[in-house]
Amino acid sequence: MADEKTMAVPDHVAIIMDGNGRWAKKRGLPRTFGHKQGCKVVEQTVEDAARLGIRYLTVYAFSTENWKRSADEVGALMQLFRYYMVRLLDVATKNNVRVRMIGDRRRFPEDIRAGIEKLETETREATGLTFVIAVNYGGRDDIRRAAIRYAEDVREGRREAADSFTEADFGKYLDTAGMPDPDLLIRTSGELRLSNFLLWQCAYSEIVITDVLWPDFNKQVLLSAIEEFNHRNRRYGGV
Ligand code: IPE
Ligand code: IPE
Ligand code: MG
């Protein structure tokens, strides 16, 4: 069993929380039951990550492609989002957690946008874990919006269009500005793809895929992913 006392904890863990629908289906329940259970697991994972001393935890909650799902499912996810935003403020406050949302929030209804802002503002001074939720997030959309903001800065004379523009400079235009790249990327439910998550930021992340469905995820699964990460040899293109 993974022993948290002897392991190095990655600074930034990112998770593609997948498998809610399959979890529910296995039990003969509607997909939304899986999402509900998935939300509870998010809360627990935030507490676990905070206690383990992880600095950043980023979770993929809703992609730019997830709008393709039925109106019923999208509606249920929005309702859960409303409910858990309130609960999360409590969990964050109790655990010294700073919350931040990435993704294009302009597509959400006004009350959800206001809820996101409240969460971010009220947890801004927390000094423990930074918990990042990706909602209406797409890696390509993140890069596209960053390019638009850069072009605006150039057009309005705030910066020069120059060859000296570095990768780090570009990173400041992304939603993840100021955050380190993920060290460890976990995907649940066995799917071997990125599904448009943090495309720029995961250039050198170590990837761990587990067959566990997101609603069954727990501290032990997190610890064994961290243990596997501890055995990886990160070369970044060197030898
Ligand atoms: C992940 O679970 C949650 C979201 C994408 C919102 P899914 O809903 O994708 O569950 P599966 O993959 O269909 O089992
Ligand atoms: C990725 O899961 C998005 C989230 C976990 C929010 P999906 O279930 O949408 O991914 P695909 O469709 O299997 O690639
Ligand atoms: Mg899925």
C-alpha cells in the first residue's frame, strides 16, 4: 500500500474526472446520480489534497464539448454546480483553500458567474491548497482566447509584437497564468486521451490512468497515483 510518509508529493496534480455516467449505469441509475456522487468525491479529494500538502489541484469538471450532451444532463450539471459552489465555500474556508476557476465563464448564467466570483474573492487570501476547477474549459479554447488577448495588447500598444516573446510570456495569457504546470495528470475510468484538457500546460506532465470510475475515487487511489509518479524518471527531453 502507498505510504504517504515516504513519498514526494507533486506540486500540481490535475485530474480528468471521468466515468460518472458509467458508474450510474452499472447501478441501473440515471447518469445524473453519477454526477451527484462525483461531486461528493470532489469535496473529499479537496480535503485529502490539502492535508497531503499538494499546492495545486486542478479538476476537469465540464469541457467546451460537454454542451453536446442532452439538455437534461447539462441542466442537472448546472444545478449541481450551483449547489456545490455554496458547499465548496465552506469546505475551502475550513481547509485554508483558495479556489480559482478556469475556462470561459461568459457562457454561464449570471447567477453562476456571480457564484464563481464570490468563491474566488472570499477565498483569495487562503494560503494552503489552490483548488482550480475547469468549467467550460477546453485546452484549444484556452490557447485561442490567450491569442486574442495577446493580439489586443499589441493592437492597443500595451506590448510590442516581438520575436523575444517567450513561451513563459505566452503562458501569462492563459487561464492558468501564475500557476505551475501539472506534474501529475490522473485520468479515471481508463480512457487513454486528454479530451482537450490543459493541452499547453501538460507538455511534460506524468500521466497516470486508472480504471477506477470517478465516483469510486478516494485517497488510496490518489496515493497510489502519487506513488507511481514517484517512480517516474522525468527527463524533459534530456538524458
Ligand atoms: C465525467 O463523467 C463528468 C463529466 C464529463 C461532466 P462522464 O459523464 O463523462 O461519465 P462517462 O464517461 O459517460 O461514464
Ligand atoms: C472529459 O470527459 C471532460 C471532463 C471530465 C469534464 P468526457 O467524458 O467529456 O471525455 P470523452 O468524450 O470521453 O473524450
Ligand atoms: Mg466521460
